[in-house]
Amino acid sequence: AILHQLRKKHNLVIGERTAEQVKMHIGNAFIETKEGEKVKMMEVKGRNFQTGLPQVIQITEHDMAEAIQKPLKFILEGIKEVLAQTPPELAADIVDKGIVLSGGSALLINLDRYISYHINVASFVVEEPLFCVIRGIGMAVENFDSFKDAIK
């Protein structure tokens, strides 16, 4: 999404690594700029799509928020689908305890606030979101006998 947005809006071609750096530095799912607060900006280097020459531009967190709206809506729709199919007892637990976010996307600034705002259920990012899934798998393997019925 970031690659497409920069090419469409600024005629700038960048690589995957640069797009990831942009996302990590100024990507924000839910921007609330307070009075007097500076908008985050970043210099992005790439190649001009039309001229083929190197180009440097300044982009803001607002540019990135616009760029990631489509993937965010896709994530949100997936969450809504899962919640719609959730048994009532589990749905009550989700309302009480919230949604836990893990994995690389959970590192996107304010993703938890974005999700909470749109589905009216608390959500939060787990500690060390990049490693929690593999740790859980490790615990399941170590305690396989306790989990084997859940795997069937």
C-alpha cells in the first residue's frame, strides 16, 4: 500500500525495505494531532517513476495514514467476520477482556486504538508481539499432553 501510494501521489518508486522503514517510523493507524504538536515527517529516497532519476521527498504521518487505510479496513473486516461467528459465551469474554494483538502488524502505532474505535471493544498489544506466537507454540509443544485434545 505504501509503495503504491508513493508512486501514485509522488511518482516515487521505493523498495520493500524502504516502505517497511517508513511504516515503522511514521506509520500510524489512528492519528490525533493535538494543538501545538508537530506532525511526524520523514525523508524518503527513491527513483522518480517518470524521469528515472533519484528523488528525495518529505512525507508526513498523514500521508502514511492515507496509504494504509485499505489494508487497515481489510484487517477490520476480518476481525468483524470472526466476531460475528464467535459463540456468545466467548463473545462475552471478548467484551470483558478485549482483543489481544500480536505479530508484526501489532507494532503499527495506534492499531489498538483504531480497532477499539471501530468495533467498540477494547484491544491492546501484547508484550513482545513479534515473539509471543512462537513462545505460545513452544509452550504447547512442551505441554503437548495438555493441549492434544484442543488440536484435534
